[in-house]
Amino acid sequence: MSDLKNKPVSKMTDEELAQRCKELDMGTMTEEQLRSQRRIWESFEYTKYLEENNPVIEMAAHPECTAIQAGDFPASKRVSEMVDVFLKAYPTYILPEDKELHHPSYLARYQDIDGWLIEQCGGVVEFWALMVAAAKEWFPEKKKTKLYAAFCVGLECIDLSTWNGWAPIQPVLKEYYEWRYDKDM
């Protein structure tokens, strides 16, 4: 076994990556297969980096979020302010590298932030009801932007892979799908 075992994939040349795949009995790969394998391994490395370097998140109700939830603010402002509370409480939290993804519509569903916000909102249903209401404010014209697509794909993937007909979330999903596709469901 070569010393490639401990070398980060992001620092490997294409030849080194191909050699490492052969060492792992993955066989000879095409260029496309190698690119795909690189992306998979880099995402694992990044996830491990985040797990090792992000702070431990305290899930107890945060008093500032309780006040924000009790306030009479538009949904988008409530989500934005709760994300800000999270980032102030955890200033060393590692954000996505892409600055465009620092928008509350994305951050509210990112890594540990989503679990923390679900706790602040009182549950999954309440969190997604707030997020759908906020999405209507963030994306009133539903333009095909990266953020709009990330929001819609994220919610629809969770619906298909996790909820699968879970009754409590159905009214929120009905509202989302009617808004997204401009028709009664």
C-alpha cells in the first residue's frame, strides 16, 4: 500500500487518484468515473472536516429565538434573524464556501443549523411551515436561481426520501406544492 492512503484527495493528482482506486481494488476507471470518485471522496473529507472543526451545538431553546418567534415579523425576517442568532452564538461555525449560499434560505437548512432551528421552532412541521412562508417572500416570482432551486429540490427530496406520506407535514407540503406549481392540489 502506498503513502497515498493518508494523502487528502484534494491534493492528489489524477494519476495518484487512479493509483489509489487500483489499490482499493476498484479497477481501472474512465476519466469521468475518476472525476466522480474525486467529488465523492472530497465531499466525505469536507464533511469530516466540518465535524471535527465545527462547535458542538446546544439544542436548548434560545431566548432570542423565543422572542423572534413571538414577534409579529414576516416569516423571511424571522428565519433570517434566527440564523443570525445561531451565527452569533457559534461564531466559529464553518459556512459554505460559496458566498451566494450564505442566504438564510440556504443556511436555515444547512448542516447543524437546521436541527437547531427545528428545535427553536418547536418541531419539524413548525420549521417547514415557517420556511415555506419565508420562501414565498424570498422568491415571489419563483425565478430559476441557484437559491430557489436549492430550496425547492431540498424540500422535495426530503418529502420523497423521509416523510413519505407522514400526515402531520401534509398541510405544509400541500401549501408548498400549490405555491410552487401555481395550482390547487
